[in-house]
Amino acid sequence: MGKAEQFKDKSEQLKQQAKQAMGKAKDEASSRASQGRGRSDDETRRAQQESQGRLDQDYDA
């Protein structure tokens, strides 16, 4: 009976670790996503202008 309890305890421990790891991964992904949305309007506008400029150059050639 001692071995069975040890395996059961270890199984529960691993389940808890997996749940914590998944929660941490979700939090990290959410944090990264919100940082991406946090760009300023100037940065967004500049990126759009650069993209449009490259597109215009490609069609001018």
C-alpha cells in the first residue's frame, strides 16, 4: 500500500505543477499580446507608411 500512495502523491504533485505551468504560460502570452497592442500611434503610422512606400516602389519598377 505504501508504494501505491507514493505514486498517487507524485501524480497529484505533477498535475499541480502542470496546471501552474499552463497558467504561467497563459499569463505570459497575454502579457506579450498586450505589449504588442501598446504601440503608439506614431509607430503604427510610420510602419504603415514604410510598408506603403515599399509597395509603391515595387509597382514603379
